[in-house]
Amino acid sequence: MSASSPTQVAVIGAGLAGAACSSQLALLGSSVTLFDMGGRGPGGRTSTRKQAGYQFDHGCQYIQPAEQGHLRGLFKQWQSEGALDEWRGTFGVLDRACGHWQADQGRTLLVGKPSMDSLVKHLAAQQGIQQRWAFKVQHLERLDDGRWLVHGTQRHPGDDPDEPKTEGPFNAVLLADILTCQSGVGAVEMGDEAAKQLLHPVGEAIKKSPCFSLMAALHVGSDAAGVSAASVSGCDALQWIACDSAKPGRERTDGMHCWVAVTSEAFARKAMSASGGQPDMDALSKQLLQKLREALRVINPDLTDDQLEAPFAAVQRWGSGFKAECHPEAYIWDPEGRIQPASSVQQPPRHQRPPEKSCVGHGNHETCRWL
Ligand SMILES: Cc1cc2nc3c(=O)[nH]c(=O)nc-3n(C[C@H](O)[C@H](O)[C@H](O)COP(=O)(O)OP(=O)(O)OC[C@H]3O[C@@H](n4cnc5c(N)ncnc54)[C@H](O)[C@@H]3O)c2cc1C
């Protein structure tokens, strides 16, 4: 890669993985074009909903701090740039089966500031990255000289029809949403047999895990409730509750507090199959709000009905909130074809993972060396 002709890289998907890869590549001198089909810009599942004057991180809740290695350095850098901050609070595990609350003192988590999507927006705005939002990539064409053309459609606001568009050529392509490697709806057509053979098995190995996120504004905050966030076990509905307003940079002055509750996969599957895939979101919202209140009352039985009243509640459905199974090989790339899947799922299971590997921006290091 010479200074006069930077390597042109297409990164498809501006979630945390795609944005982190793009940022690293741009820092090393590549010229990156970052595509996302979302009209609201980057974020993916690291997203924040703003509605009715409230703000909720309704996707990714926090990032696990890294003890050492490359990721630790990255997190420190993002903290110094003001896009990531430490979240100190009262965390713990709530066992609903036996009604036991165990606070986990001294734990620190990392969150985007002032919202979870701020981190991705910050990374995607870096110099050297060209942003292409509302651009759905549909087809990768391999040219005779080995480079890639990216074909897709640009969505326009209003009723204007989608516009077919082509960008490139690119020296290399990173697919930063593994679902693009699967066959069927949402897949990107690979105009190259070798790439297809390499990537399709990776995509097919991934199992999607649905969930719902409840977003509720309550009168009670984390101090009075006695909890900032909790993993929930033994509950037929919830796996996680958190006071979003307790995260750094989200303080409110109106006396309201934003809470998020994430359901278990089993609950989401049951709700979907019982409703033929069309759950009544209002009914779901009421049901999950009740589960959140019950969970909070186990931690603090003195909470009153007034404190737990919710002037706002809504539910977000995540078809593939988590990817249940990871691909066993952490890093897969085709140096010949110069194409690589690079998202949060190609990593060994947590217990086999060396400390440096995390769901955030994994593969950056290897990709940058390779390019
Ligand atoms: C409710 C919930 C809570 C979670 N909590 C945590 C947590 O606390 N900690 C944690 O580490 N993880 C958590 N996760 C998981 C975490 O959010 C994901 O692992 C991570 O955000 C995935 O990042 P990614 O960049 O790989 O994919 P994504 O964020 O899914 O990004 C992929 C992007 O690719 C784009 N895209 C796809 N196809 C195309 C195409 N053809 N053309 C253009 N763009 C395309 C999509 O629009 C999307 O923006 C949670 C997830 C959910 C849903």
C-alpha cells in the first residue's frame, strides 16, 4: 500500500464490527467506503431509540472491558476521544426462581456516550471513511484484475423509487454482517465461485436468536431501585434489565428514568409462534412491563405503584438479536479473492476465547495486517 495509491476497501455493514474495522483500516491509510442499508445511518444492533422525549439503548447494552491486548488499547483510545465511557453502578444477578438478588460489587462496564450508537457514529465519521447510508448492497462483482465492484440500491426519502447504484472498484471487501453470507433473503450475491465456497458455509453455520426489548420510562431511578443493571435467571420472560438513564451522559432533569428489559430467546420464540409471527406489541409491552416491575420488586420490595408507573412503554423486536452459535474459526479470509467476513460471530465460544478476542471489532488486527 503506497501513500499515493491507498488500498480501496469496501466495508459492508456499519454496525460496531464494520465501523471498528473501517476506523482501523482508515488509520492505517486505506481509503474505506462504508455501506449500510439503514436510512438512519450507522449503528446496527448497537442502536439507540429516541422517542417521546426518552432515550433507550434498546440493542447492545454494554461492552465488556478488555483486560489486555489490542482491544484494551482500542477501548482506551475511544475513551480518550469521548465516545466510550466507564459505567459504574450497582450490577448483579437476580434469580427469579428463588427470589435472590446478588449484587456484584466493583464491576465496571463500558458504554457509548451519550448513547450506545454514539460510538459507532464516532468511528464511522473518521477521516478516510466515505459513508454510504441507505445503500443496500446486493451483488459483488469480481473484475478480471481481481478487484470488486459493489452493486446495490440507494433508497431515497419519500416515495422516490430506489436507485440502482454501483461503487468501486475496490481492492478488498469486508462483509461486516454475517447474514450477508447466507443464502436467501438479505444475502449478498457473490460474483465469484471461490468467495461463495468460502463464505456460504460460514453464514449457514450461524443460528439466529430472536429477542424483544422493552423500553419503559418509570418514575423510579437506579438509586431508589437499588440496581443499575441485572442479569436475570430463572425467569420465563426476561434475561436482562437495566436503567439506561444510569449510564454516563444520560442524566435527566424531569424526574423520569429510562429502563430497558431484554427477553430470553425462549420467550421470544414462544411469543412469535403463538401469534403466527405477528405478536400484539401493545399486549407484549404490558406483559413485559409487569415482568420488569416484578423483577424490580424482588430487588427492592418497598417500591410503590407510583414509582413503577410508566407513562411510556414500547417494545422492539430483534429477529436475530444475538447469534446463538459462533463459527468455530475466529478468522477466515481469502487473500487471493481479498474478501473477508468480519462480524461479531466468527469467534470461538466464550470459554475458549483468549482474553484479547471480544465481540467488538474482532478480526481488525488480522485484517489490517493482511491488507
Ligand atoms: C437486545 C440486544 C442486547 C444486546 N446486548 C449486548 C451486550 O450487552 N453486550 C454485547 O457485547 N453484545 C450485545 N448484543 C449483541 C450485539 O449488539 C451484537 O453482537 C453487535 O452489535 C453486532 O455487531 P455487528 O457489527 O457484527 O452487526 P450489526 O450490528 O448487526 O451490524 C450489521 C449492519 O450491516 C447492515 N447490513 C446488513 N446487510 C446489508 C447489506 N446487504 N447492505 C448494506 N448494509 C447491510 C445492517 O443494516 C447493520 O447495520 C445485544 C444485542 C441485542 C439485540
